[in-house]
Amino acid sequence: MAPKRLKALLDDQESVGLNEVVCGCCSPLQRVAGGCAAAPNYRCEAAGRGFAARFEAWGTPSSPSSPSSGSDSEAEAEAYAKDAKGKSQDKSSGGYLRISELLKGVNLYNLMGISEGASQDEIKKAYRGLALTAHPDKQAAMEPEEAKKVQENFVKIQEAYELLSDPSKRKQYDSSLDFDESLPKFRPDSGQDFFKVFGEAFRRNARFSVRRPVPDLGSLEDEPRVWKRFYDFWSGFQSWRDPVMLAQKAGEEICDLDEAECREERRWMIRENQRVARQYKQQERDRIAKLVRDAETFDPRIQAEKEAKRLAREAEAARREEERTAAKRAKEEAERQRREAEEALRLAEEQKRREEKAKRDAVKERVKKCRQRLRSFHPAVKEYVVLEQLNEVCLQFDEEQLRDLGNQIEQTLKGSALEAASLFHKAIESIGLTPMKVSEDAASTTSGPTDSQEEAPRQVERETSQERKERERRAAEEQAKRRIVEEQQAAEKARLAAEKAEEKKKKEEQRKKDAAAAEAARRAQEKKDELKAKKAEEKQKKQEEEEKLRKEQQREVAKQKAQEQAQRDRQAAQEEKEKLELERLINLFAKDRLERLGKLDPLSDEKLASSLQAAVDEDKALAGALQLLKGKLGSCEENACLDPLDRAIALVSDGAGAGSVWPLAVAAPSHLRLENALRNRVKKARNRLRDAVGSFLKSCKLPNADEGAVTEWQQGIVNGLLELPPWSPQEPELPKAAPGPDKKKKKDKAVEEDLDQILAEFDDSSPAESKSKKSGKKKK
């Protein structure tokens, strides 16, 4: 060994004796030994038992990993931290813990008189104390049987010390001890305290933690960073429990490494033990992970954060939706305005077109009438004017010209028809035509020319004949051209049809060849597909079985999640329903108070007293109940029983009608909180009505009081056996009717009701149920 390395080992003479032997047969492990650690080459290697006793053994005062005796769990975790972090590989790792028959079923810590988290010093000190007291040589003379028991007890102590003083064996032994691995069953609706239930479970499992300190679950007032750090710690929880011992305790077959005949067999045994241990290691991880998941599921802090995030998301979604809605509304409004503008423009243009069309139609109508008027003059000049030329004049003249011509002809026809014909001839000449002579055939008709028109110029007839011949010649030329074009088109069509037929024939032959080739390829592919189908069928069958198993597992998981989600949804729905019901009752109560306050405000104290007197005079049962109440007034005050004034108000409220103002004097239900302004008004009205009822009781006259007519309910109110009726949201609003046969029947049936049922009807804890029962009682 180099001198510097040897000096690094021996620089502390107090912890290393001069008689200790160091050697180089241990497994190499580099560590800073002390002294001037700044030197670049200041390192040492493991050198036998002396080095191990100083730097590797845990529990000694000089060991850096020595646990303190103040905390059992911290000492225990510090002892196993080295193995968990992988800094050292114990030779017995993955091996079998051999315990003698004497120690089976014995708690070694109880035997040694120490706690499970005791340090090595405490174990050594306890052993030395037991060695002085339990050693057979320290005992007096005993009987053989008693001496044998003392000897066995000391052997147990020795074996227990040997096992607990070995860190690796102690780790295995601690892993084999009984431990409560159960997970808490928490039900939010059962009133359990989340932090108490899960805090105990986390503290119980914290003893196996490698990392220290272990954070606590905390309380509801913790900041998010605190409980997030807690769940981060437990999500990456590192446990020092030996999975081999868990498997051995569960009855698994564990190989004893000491029975190996060679290194290969020993390595095989280690692999087999590790194979079995992996399953239990995973079970331990899954158990801790499930504990963390359950805690995260029911943690009110996480639920509050999720609810806040959900509300924030909903608010953001609502804001975005509002922005989209606003943009959509703006777009729709712009589109509507554009459509309205286009529609207005279209209507204006259409109106303009209609007006223009109406103007044109009016002009056409006037022109038409002018033409008809002008044609109506033709029979008078038919012997001199050709009707076709007159029609041509009517077509080419405008409205003003037709009107002027018609006026002139109408004036002229009063004198001579020849003058009118001359006007027609001038009009015909003005449009570029030559007045024609009326033929005899045309003159014989009613509208044709007369015999006097035979003197028309023959030049016009000759021109007309030439034009007709020219038209016939041009028509014959055009017909010949069309015939030639049609023949050319027919020839082109025939040529194209022949080419198309030839192309179709070639395509048909090519199609047959392609079909034959495709058929051959299809048959070959079918053979291949048959072979593949057989293999695929087997593979598919295997996959279907695996998929079926996987789906069954998924269904179970999904079913469990669905049940949990349904439970949460039902709870949330119930809370929302109760909240809405409470809001509805508050609104109804506020509305009822406002209506009764509106009736009370215009009433004076005299009117209130007179209304009470009228109610008493009208209802004998009410008068009798008040008479009984006046008689018990002194005794109730002495016995400090239920306030007589409250009972009188209850009787008056029931007797004066549900629609009266007297229910304002009844105390409001504690769970129905009104606004401050309305509550103050109701309080003032209640004090006023109570004063009115108190004054009435002191000075009232009850001439028609009939104590025999008092109902059982009124008797219970008077005697203080029944609770005062609470406010009901469906109380009848009409005044109380005069007593009659129906009311008598109702009271008779009410007498037959059970007292427990009557008390349940006036239970203030459930206003809706009380309302329905009381309403049902009154309906009877």
C-alpha cells in the first residue's frame, strides 16, 4: 500500500488501533478517508476489517451513517439507506434468512428489550446487560430443568444478538415482521376525517422509507406547494423492505445460498430468488401507489384545486364563448344590415323598373289606341288607301304623329273622303313608301281598296314582282348550300362511326386478354391467400383470446371507475339539488314576507286589535284556546316553559287565516336567511304584532269562548306539548273560511292522528316535508 494511502487510513489514532491489521483482499471501494481532502491523489481503498469497522459498519459512533437513538424510524431508515441506494452490494443479498428453531415465533426486539429502531450501540449495550444477568455462570445453583431453560434463553439472546448486529440479516428480519399492509377504506359521506384516516396509513408505511425526513400529510390549511411536495415524495417512494423475505413469509420456495455446491449453482439460486422477489417488490410498489392514488382521489385540497381549475376553465370557456357569440352576433348584424341594404336597393330598383314599365305600358296603350283609332278611319277611305300601307304607317309613326294624323283625318272626313285619303298618302310617302292602287279584289272586301285605286302606278307592282323573284332566287341558293353542307356532315359522321367501331373492336380484344391474365393471377393469388389465411386464422384466434382477456380486464377497471364517478356525480347532484331547493325556499319565503308586509303597513294598531277580536268572535275554538292560554299564563311564567306569547301567535296565525299578517309574528326558520333590509323589516313587524297580541291577551273579552270546541292540535299548543308550526312555502293565501261541517270533519280526523305523526309534521329540520304533511293534514 502506498504511504499516502496508509496515512489516510491511520490519520485518526483514536479510532484505529495500532494492533489492527489491514490487508488488500477486500473488494475495492474508493472513499475519502479524511485529512487533507483537497489533495488530488488523496484516496484510499478498502483494506480489510479495520477499514470496514471504521467506514462501512453502521451503528458505531465513527460511522457517518450511524442512526441517532432519538428516532426509531429515522435510525432504521439510515441503517438501510446504503443498500437501497446501491452503494454497496451485500454478499447475502437475495439469500435465505436462516433462523434457528429456538427463535421461530419469537420477537427478537422484545427478547432483547429494545425497540425496532434501536441503533447498534443500543443493541450492543442491551446484549451486554443481558449477558450479565442472563448468563448461566452468573446464576446461582439451580435445578437441571431450570438450568436448561436458562441456558436455552441465553442461547436465544446470543443468536438474536448475532442476527441483529448484522445489518444485512437485520434488514431481512425486519422485513419479515408482521406489518399492517391494509389500505384505508374512506367514504366521504360517512363523516370520516380524511387527514386522520390517511395520515395514520402514511405514517405507518413511512418506517420503510429510505429518504429522510418523511413529509407528513398535513392539514387543510397547507399551501399547495406543501402537499404537492408530499405527493411527489410518495409517488417516488423508495422502500428498503427485502422482497425475498416477503416471498419467504408468503410461503414461496426460496433457495438457501449456503447449500450451493459451486459458484454457478449459487448464481442460479440468486437469480431464482430475484425472479420470485420481483413479483413481491412490484406488489409493494403497487400497494404504495394505490395508497397515493386513493389519497389524491379524496384529498379535499386536491378536490378544491381541481374545482378551482374547473371553474377557471369554465369561466375561460364562457368568456371565449361570449367572445365568439359577440363576434358572431356582430357578423350576423353586419350581414343583416347588408341584406337589408341590398333588399332596400333591390326593392327600389324593382319599384323603379315597375314605374318605368308602367310608363312604357301607358305609352304603349296610348299608341295602341291611336293606331286603333287610325285604323278605324280606313273603311271610309278603303277605296283609296291600301290597309297594309296604313298598318306600316301605324307602326312607324310615334304617339304624337298618330294623334295629329288622326285629328286631321277626323276633321277631313267630315267634308270629303278624297282629302282624307290624300292625308293618308302623304303619311305613306313620309315613311318612304309609294301609295299603291287598290285592286278590284281588295276593293271587294270590307277592308280592301275600292275600284278608284286601280289607277295606282304600275311601277310599284313591277318593283314588288322583281323583289319577290330576287327573294326566291336567294332562297334557292341558300337551300342548295344547306344541302351540300348536310351531305358533308353525313359523310363525316359515317367516317367517325367506322373509326369508333374499329377502336371498340380493338379494345374488346385487349379487354379479353387482360381478363384472362387477371383470372390466372387471381387463381395464383387465391392459392397464396389460402395458405396465408390458415396461418392468419391461427394467429387471429390467439390474438382474439388475448384481446378478450384484455377487454375483460379493461371492462372491470372501467366499471370500477364508472362506479366511482357515478358516486361522485350523485353526490355533486345531491349537493346542487339541496342548494337549489334552499334558494327556492328562500325566494318563496322572501316573497311571502313581502306580501304580508305589504298588507301590514297600512294597518293601524286599532285595526289589528279589531281583526283579532273579529277572528275570536268568529271562531269559538280559537276563543276557547286563548281562554285556556290565559288561564295558564301565570303558571307558565313560573315554570319557565314555552313563551305563552309565541303559542298565542301560533294559535292566532292558524285561526286568522294563512293569508293574514299574523304569520309575520312567528319566528323565521334558522336555515332561511333573508337580506338585511328585509330581515330588519320583518323583525320590526314581528315585534309590532307580538305587542298587539300581548295587549290583546291582557285586555281581550271572549264571550263566545267554548273550551269544548278546542281541537287536539290547539290543546297541544296551549299545553306546550307540540312544537310551534314552522313556515310552509305552500301555505294557503286565502282568508280562513267560517267554521262549517267540512272543518268539523277535518278537526275530527285530526283528533284521530297519532301524536308522533303530529310532532313529525312540525319538525323544523325538514321544511319541505313539514309543509307537505301539514298541508295534507289541513286538506283532510
